[in-house]
Amino acid sequence: MNTPYAVISLPLRREILDHLRAGPSTVGDLAERLETPQAMVSKQLRVLREAGFVQVTADAQRRWYGLREEPFAEIAQWLEPYRWLWEDRLDRLGTRLDQMQDEETP
């Protein structure tokens, strides 16, 4: 798994990343929130760590996992040329919502 895209292809890994957006967490906390066996969460955290998505900080007996910025920046950079696809649609949606609001206002 040498690309960020392959790493985030597994839904469980994406769920872990989603939970880590709120801040660092331990394996046990993640396993509980995801209702997933701790061994499975540990395995996926290892993959995410080896791919550079997460970093580990030791605090006595506990290990805290937190997000790293670099792989997300790489994905964002790759997506940049495609941004027009959704920005144009969002602009049109915004325009339509404004029109609907104007139509409802007496």
C-alpha cells in the first residue's frame, strides 16, 4: 500500500480518520466508538501510521494516535484540477436556494 488512495480505500480506515479529526485518541477509545474489535482497529492504525496518515505519541502506558497533515495535502493537491466539478454545482445550488427563498418571501 504505497499510495494514499489505496490506504483510504478501506471504509474502516476512513472511519478511524474521521474520528481522529476531533483530536488524538487511543486504540481503546476508537474501538469503543467504532464498535469494532480492538485488534482490528490496531491493525488499521498500523497501516495508517506506516502510510504517514497518523502519528503516535506515547504517554506512559497509553499511545495516542493523531492525524498528520502531509498525506491529506497530497490528496488535496491531486484533487485540485477537479475542484471545478463540484464548485460549479455548489454555486448553482446556492443560486437556486436563493431563488427559492426569494419566491417564498412576500
